[in-house]
Amino acid sequence: AFLSGAALAQLHIVLGREDVPHALLRDRLALAAAEACVTFSGRPERSEALRDTLHLLRPGDLPGPAGEVYLCWRRAAERPVSIKALHRALPETAPEQIAMALDAGQGAPVARAAMALEAVLTQAPRADVPALILADAVLAQALGWDYLLPVLAGGLKRADLRKRGEDLRLACHRAVTASAHEATRLAADLARRAAHLKTVAPKLRAKGAGEAVAMFLTRDAVAPAALPLPDRAARRLCDRVVDLGAVRELTGRDTFRLYGV
């Protein structure tokens, strides 16, 4: 409990920094949480495939089971914690169930999150994704954070989700200790990268470059087609920010590329 509390205190301080790109941090942690949940379910998709599933979907396409998990996490982290926002992320979970989960625990933040996790999994043992999202929402509320920060899933093991009582609470403390340290490291890294992107942004002359930079600063990955520029101009801008060392190409492919800070 002491270690998890110290890790959360350090993370809380970092989250108070204005130079941290908070939306980008949440989006990248949502990807990690989705990957963990997909792994729990025994599916083979990892972060690269999840990115592709989301960003290369055509209108009318279905994201598939793994893609749905990723969408749930992204939506959960996009908006301030509320029953309405969580129901948007978890449309198959009734608002009344969400409200009950948010009120499931008392005491310290991690203990409350563990109680919420246990309450959902006791009622629906296979509902790993809703349980973990709601537990992170409870943790955020207990810490006074406006937004859910995905931390629990990345630190838990599949077997931990079958634990109950004190065993589950201890597993959550261990998970939060590890994940909060990783989130703190990632926040500091993204702050440095975001600062560099803002520094080189004036060198981008293309019309719509400002909007493009804003997208890079808030999203884990961006496809050139999503930028507010013509196709060729969008690809040139992506190549330019890569050359300037401000953005990375994330896929290693020659086509259907994705870019991120």
C-alpha cells in the first residue's frame, strides 16, 4: 500500500504539469490497456494490430472483438469521468450498473478500485474490460482526477482477475505501483517530445499544419488521411515532421503508414 501510494503521488505531481500532453498520454495508455485486455482474452492482436484496426477502418467496417476492446478504452479515457461518458464507452453496461460500480468501494483509492473491480467481476466473471475500466474510473475519482487514466490493466496478470478479497486488493496494489511508475516515465517522455514538436511547428508552412500538430499532440497515432490537408500535402507534412525528429512513423511500412509523437 505504501509503494502504490508513493507511485500514485509521484504520478499525481507529474499530471499537474502543464507541459504534459494529457490527452496523448491517456490515449497511449488506453492502447496499452487494450493490449493487456486482448492478451487476457487469449487473442493474438498486439498494439500494432490494434492501431491498424482503429485507424485503417473504412466507413461501415466493423472493428472486430479486439478493435472493440480498444474503442472501449479510448472512449473511456477521452472524456471526464461521468456515468454518461462511461456508458458511451461501455454501451452494453447499463448506467445503473455503472453507478453501482462507482459507489462500490470505501477507503483508500486503490482499495476502492479493487472493490469496484471485484463487484463487477463477481456479477459478470467474463466482463474483464468493463470491470477494469470502471475500476480505473473509481481510482480517478478517488484521486480527484477529472479523467480516467488507464493504469490497472497494464499491471495485472490474467490470474489476478480471478482473485477476490485481500488477494485481489494486493494484486491491485502491485499493479498500480508498476503501472504508475511507467505512466510517470511515459508522461515525462511525451512532455519532452511534445515540446520538441511545438518548437519545430513554425517551420511547417502547409495550410492546416497547426491543426495537424494539435492532432499529433492529442492522439496516439495519426494516419495522413485523417489530417486536414490534401493527401499529397498530408504525406509531405508527415515526412517533414519525421525529418525534424518531432514525430515517428509507427508501422515500418511503405504504405498505410501511421505517425505519432
